[in-house]
Amino acid sequence: MTTRRRFLALTAALPAAACRPRATAAPPEEPPRPPEPPPRPLSMLVFGGTGFIGPHLVRHAVARGHSVTIFTRGRRKVDLPDSVERLLGDRDGQLGVLEGRRWDVVVDDSATRPEWVQQSTQLLKDQVGRYLYTSSTGVYYPYLKPGADETWPVRTEVTDPEDGSEAYGVAKARCEREVLQTFGERGLVVRPTYIVGPGDTTDRFPYWPVRLQRGGDVLAPGRKGDPVQLIDVRDLAEFMLRLLEDGRSGIYNAVGPREPITMPQFLEAARAAVNPEARLVWVDDYAFLEAHGISDAVPWVMLKGNDLGHMSTRNARAVAAGLRFRPLADTVRDTLAWWPTVPAERRDAAQFAITPEQEAKALADWRARS
């Protein structure tokens, strides 16, 4: 990342083909998945189950023959299989309905505060077999160098109270510590990167399929070699369940795709999936992007300072344990197909990383500079 290259067409008057970068290799795809044998049925308790990961996990678990209980505050109505048992309570001190109950496994998919995890692990340590906590690669923040793997130390104390990314990573690391100290070899920690796909509760990733479908000149931010990482929520849910079915323990980075890809490879694959006629206009100057208020557009983030190694987390241990990846084109198309089911008030006020006004101004200024 020591050089800055522009591969934008020099003027807006050039033919449309000139607005496109040189073709980049498509991300490698995995061979078709062989059918999996039916597992030993498990009784599962899921903290959450109605957000982003939870519904995919619960439906997959039921389809695999497991019995599932979810524990929530009852504030979201989500279509889940009729067999799912629903318990109401609160992570912060209202766990009474769990007392005296036993499950084979627990998936803690809703905790961001260590005291919540401390309460649930202490209550359930003698009532369940394995405890899986959904953490984040945010525990590696600050990403001062690339190549983080599960052996890297993580921070459990905040050094900069003004840094929200550090506070989040530290909280997740403390939650992990509660699980592993209480459950030992029966504890599991999964650290996903940016989670994407149908059901996304943020507007981060949906920006790209929606914007590419609209077509025209599409601002494509980042340097040619900027790596990106993401994981389809369905691949994450299937991996988490596989770990429990296989009786595994320890920490796993749930990071995709299998092999590293760059932002050009991601956007070319996404464009081909939803609208090959969209024209990618590459803007590779970080200072220019920052001046126009563009510092991230998931799965891309500006790789500098505390985010220098952000998109280079290693996934070898998870892949060896069975993490699989569906084609990127499927994730993009399925996200676009799901987006119209989102309530109109959210779609009309979507919190996209790049607004149409920002994009138009940046494109005009970039062409003028070029």
C-alpha cells in the first residue's frame, strides 16, 4: 500500500468501456458441497435468535433435526419454525426462566456486555455441555499489521476512551474471556468479520447490490490492491452449528472468502452478478476520498492507521474445521432480492455509506482533476 494508482478513464467523454478497469480475476469458488450426514440431535439454547444471525442459525438447526429454544426480550417478531420454544427474559439479571433447565449446547448470539456473559455462564455452567459465543474480529483492533490469527493477543483494557472501535473490541474480548474461563474445553468462540447477506440489520453491505443495480457511473473507492473480507450470514450460521455438532472447542476466525480478494475483484464480481452494464469509476486517492467524506463502504475500508491490517485476518483454522463459502455472486443477488422486503421507511432513509449527492460531487471533482 505504498503507491497510489489511478485506473480511471481520463475524461468523461471517453467511451463507456474506458470507464472500466482492466478485467480482474474472479474470486475462486468452491466445488459443490457434498450432502452432510444427519447429526446426533442436540438440544440448543440460543440467546437472541431474532436479529441477523439468529434466524438463519435457528432455521438451519431445526432443518438439521435439532430442538431449539430461544431466549429474548420478545421485542421482535420473526418467522421461525413452530417447533422453536420461546422464552422471555432479559440478559441483565432476568434469567430466571433458565434456572433448572438443561441443554446440550448454548449459542450466545446477543451479548456485547461482559456482565451479561458472566451472568449467563455462571448460571449455565452445570446445565449445558458446550457454550458458543459469537464475538468479532474487532478484538484484534487496532489492526496495526496484517495477518491476525487466533493466537494473537487481544486487549481487555481500554486505552483511549474516545475510540469507539477499541471500546467495542475490548468488550467483545472480555465476553470471550468469561466464556473460556468458565467453560474451558467446553467453550467456543467464533470471530466473524463483516457479516453480510439477506436479513442484514445494517445498511452497510446492501449499498453495493442496490447501487450497482441502479447502474450508470458507480464510484468505486480504494486502491487496486486493497483487500476486502466478509462472510455470508448463512455460511456463518452453518459453520457455528458444524462446530457444535463436531464437539469442537477454542477460537475460530470466521472470515471469508476462502482466498484473499481485492476490492476490484469484489466489485467486478458483484457488478457481473446484478448489472454488467454498470460502469465502475475507480477513485484510488485516499486523501481525495476523505475530503469527500468517504472512508469506508463495506466490505471496503480505508487501510491506514489503526485499520492498516483490518482486512487481512487469517481463516485457516476455521477452514480446516469446516467453514465453507457460497459464491460471492449468490450473496450479492440474494441480498438484492431480499432488500425490497425491508420496510419502506428504512429503504427510503437507508444509511448508506455513500449518498447520491456525495457520489455525484466526488465523480465530478475526480473527472475535473483528471
